[in-house]
Amino acid sequence: ALEVSNIQGDMKWIGKSSQKTCEVEIKLFQAASVTMVRPPDSSLTANVSNVIIECQTTDGYPKPITRASVKSSLQTRYLDAEESSTTGPGTYHYKFKPTLDDGGRIDVSCVTQQYIGSKLINAKNDVRESVVNFPPQPKQPME
């Protein structure tokens, strides 16, 4: 029989039997979450300037994978991130330029996913909607 005599931080158990003391470390699932702390404006203009969004992920176990995407009616683009050292760990900045192909409504998402092996065990997202407008076009003389 094994008697558990001490639990430290819900992760390490120390127990003893009549003959031995043993220490077992158990890693428990901890769900991560994600928040878009710097969302895009609700109205964007195509092909004018870059838009920067910022996603913040809470730590979890297994370690979460964080990414961002831009989804239009034609396509979904996944954005490359840079982890920010100035705003803290788990904070990622993403940059994209709205294009003419994005014309209309787009969904900009921050997503965090956790896997055990290849099995997805947790996914959270924060989605914001923006409208991409076409820039003013030059007037052409009428003939």
C-alpha cells in the first residue's frame, strides 16, 4: 500500500510505503486561452497600409500553439508572428495588408491550439470582423 503524504502544487506527489519513499511527477492538462488585445479597425482600405494585430495567449499544458488568420470569402491566410519581448511572453504581433481580394467582409482571428501528439485537445479563438473597402480610383474622362 502507498500512502500519499504530501502534494506540492498539484503536480508532484511524494508518497511512502512501508519500505520505500517515492516521488512521482504528474503533469495535468491546463487549458490555454487567447485574447486579441489589439484588434484591427472595423473599416480597412485595400492596398494602402499594413494592419497590426496583437494576440495574447495564457500559458497552458501542453504548450499552446498560437497563430492568427485573415479569412475572406475567397481564401484564408495564416500570418507569421513575432513574439514580443517588450509586452511579455505569450504576446504575438501579426502584420497584414488588406488586398483587393479581401474586398468585403473579413474575419481576423487569434487562435490557440493544444495537442497531445497529433490529437487536438483544446482550441480557443478570438474573432473580429472588419470591412475591406476599395481605395478611391482615379476618374477617367468620359468619351
